[in-house]
Amino acid sequence: MNDPYTTPSLEQRLHQPHDVESHGLRTARIAVAVATMMQLDTDTISTIALASRVHDIGKTHIDPLLLDKPGPLTSKEWVEMRKHPQIGYDMVKGWVDEKIARVVLAHHERLDGTGYPNKLTAPDIDLPTRVVHVADAFDAITSARPYQPALPVDHAVSELAANVGTQFDGDCVEALVAVVEHNRIALTSPVGVTAAMGFAAVAG
């Protein structure tokens, strides 16, 4: 299969609002570090890299007032917010590999079946999705959001560990902890577009 990572048309399609794109880039750095710690193969790491980059692309079609709301969402607002994985999947499925599109669709699924949009359970959630889910949550906790300030790395690790087996995969969380213990600075250093599209080399 041709490498999609360097095609101009893909780069144009990857363009997202700054906050969504920067979250995607940070999530990709973390996810690939985790995948590398787990010694996953190069093809899987490439899938994780691009899926992380675009996992929230569906939010480009969610009302910005919801995305920027400083307080809790109402039940009605959550219904709208939870549409973004399906929207994202519909956006990318025609121009990325199906393995990548599946991660975009499933990145908010939980092992215990209480996630969304399809309430998948552990047997139906593949490893790339599990890795991205952990990285996404870690970045969400440790980055400033409209509804909360950035929280310490130790808090994020504790939160992930407390939800192993219900929300998060234990092997992925263990690998993230190892990444944090071995190289905290790499998780917060800047990353450019080129680096994000060649994460296997960056993380090696």
C-alpha cells in the first residue's frame, strides 16, 4: 500500500482548528511512545500515529459553544458531543485505511461496554484503539481545558490506573507509566507536522 503520510491531499485533509489539532498532535506523541514501549510492530505504530492525529476531527462539526463551555455539559449537550466519533469516522473513512477509521470511531469506547457511540466491549476494541484511548485521556487530564485546569501527571496516572479493566487496558496503562517514568520531558515537548507524521522514527 502506498504511504499516505506524505501526500499533500492528506495534509490538507488533516487541517483542523488549532486546539483540536494540537490535542491530536500531543495525543499522537504520547500514543506512539506507549506503542513503542509495548514493542508493537511498525505498521501498528503508523496506524496509531495517524489515528491519534485525527481522532477528534469530528469535533470540527460540533458547536464551538459546546467545545468551549467552561462548565459541565447538560444531558442534551452530551448527546451532541457524543456524536463526534461517528462524524469523524464518516469524514475520514474514504481517505484513510479502515484500521485508522475504526480508531476514530471507537476512541471513546470502554472495555466494560459503557462507552460510546456503540457500547463496544473488550473483545471488540482493538489494540490501536486501546492505546489511543489511554493517550487521549492522559492528554485531556494534563492539558488545560475550558472546564478544568491542567492537572499534574501523577494525578493523570492515578486516574488511569484506577480505571484499568473498566475503561482502560492494563497493558497500555502500564506502558504509559513506564514512558512517564523514563522520559517525562518528551511528552510535553513541541512536535511539528512532519514529526507527527513520522512518529515511528521520532519515538525510536
